Amino acid sequence: MLLVTGGAGFIGSNVVAALNDAGRTDVAVCDVLGHDGKWRNLAKRQPADIVPPAELMGWLQGRKLDAVIHLGAISETTATDGDLVIETNFRLSMRLLDWCTASATPLIYASSASTYGDGAQGFRDDASLTALKALRPMNLYGWSKHLFDMAVAERAARGEKLPPQWAGLKFFNVFGPNEYHKGGMMSVLTKRFDDIKAGRTIELFKSHRDGIADGDQRRDFIYVDDVVRVMTWLLATPSVSGLFNVGTGTARSFRDMMLAAYSALGSKPNIAYVDMPEQIRGSYQYFTQSDGDRLRGAGYNGGFTSLEDAVDQYVRGFLDQPDRFR
């Protein structure tokens, strides 16, 4: 049996889908379904069990699992309840780490590119304590993920016992099907698609930096299928452990993403540029780009989908369909 925490969420439900499609019906999900329709992410799937997070440690007692894929977290970058975020994102992760260590169960967990903060230290996935301690996450979510990265790295540096396989994945800007419950945290493409389809004007931020054009703020956008492919490769390659960036290695602009959506629909672009709110101008990131050398060096050669192809697949296969769920 496999356990996927956050298995009803965006990335987690895509992992469950891939495992089911590969013939595995022994996949348990740990998540809070709530009242926002998140259950629809699993409506086409066959989870072996759905476990509330508060019951997880009791559920694990006496079990033998093939692996734990730990994706469950409060992922809003605007979250402000420090106690709740630390309990959910850090302390539960530590309990799972201890359980996986004691039971010799592989652990693949979600870190985040938000641990890099403003990018001043670059985006290199150096797992040394010295490099990690130099990072300055800009929000509570990123800090909670960073704390767990450092805890794992410290155990590794001291030669302390860890799970037989452990892999922390610093996801960059993931987009794709089943992110619809995320509200303000959905990708820009998903937020804007209905307006694009209806022919309404799409607004992107003007640039407030010299040398950067309006709408040319860049992110490392990665399609969720590519993220899932990395995780399934890790499951099949238990000799690989470490902290790894998961991004395409190519930064693309928000304008590029919108133009790809218009192209997928065969419609004429209708984009306007508006001033960025003053309160975020000082902290707004203009550029993120994954350094993927460590993942490739570990043997991963699955490649990544281009932005244009990924947007086309997402638009045609999901967003422009009556049923948008995977």
C-alpha cells in the first residue's frame, strides 16, 4: 500500500490518478475534503482509504507501506496563522519523518521553490546546511517548508538514521487539472481562462523595473504531469535520495502563458497592462528559474513539457471541456 497525504489536492490527486492508471488500487489518501468541492478531484479514482489528518498517526500504527508521498500542507502563500501552519506543515512532517525512519519506509515529500525567498541567493538546490541557512523565505508557508528541509538536512549531515529513501522536491510554478479548488492560489491561466474564452480583456501587471517589459515578469511554469513523472520515477528508483528542484529550467513570462492559451483556442489576444498594487511592488518577484542539475545528475531523464505544449494540453483536454477534472 502507498499513502499520499494531500491526495485530494491539486498535485496529490494527479499522483493518485497516475498510480490508479498504472494499476494500483492500494493507494490511501490522507486529506481534509472540506466544503469546497475538493472531493471532485478524486471522483474518478479509487482510493483504498481516505484518512483525516488528525487520525493519521493512529492509522499508521502497525502498518507496512511501500512508500509515503507527503504532499499535504497549508499551501497558501498568504496564510497568517503561524501556529496552524507550523503544526500542519512542519510538526506533522516531522512525525511522518520519524515514522518512516522507524518503519524503514521511503518518504517523498513536497518542499517548495518559495523557500528561495526573493531569489537573491539563486535557485540552486544545495542541501548543505550552510546553503540552506542562507535562504530567507518571504512568507510563512515558505518558512514552514524551509524548516523541514533544514531538519532533514541536519539529520543527514550528522549521519543520523533516515528513511531508506528520502526525497524533498522544491516545486516551482505548477499548473494543470484539478487546481480549481485553490481559489486565489490557482495558476494565472486557470484564473483567467473563462475570460479568455469569453473574449474579455485579460489584465496583466505592468513592469515597474527598467529593462523588463510589461507582462514579462517570468516564472518557471511546470505542468503537473511532469511533476508526477518525477515522483513516479523516484518511487521506481529507491537508490536516489536528496533535495531536488522540480522545474523546467526555463523561465517564461506571464504574457507567454496567456498567448499560448489564446493560441490553443485559436482566438485573437486581448491583453491590457495595469499598474501593480503599490503594496506589493517592493516584494514582487520578477524572475524564478529552477536549476535542475542535481535531478539530472541523479539520473532523471524524463524531460519537461514546453509551455506551449503544456498549455495546449491543459486547455484542450480540460479547461475547454464540460468536465475539467482528471
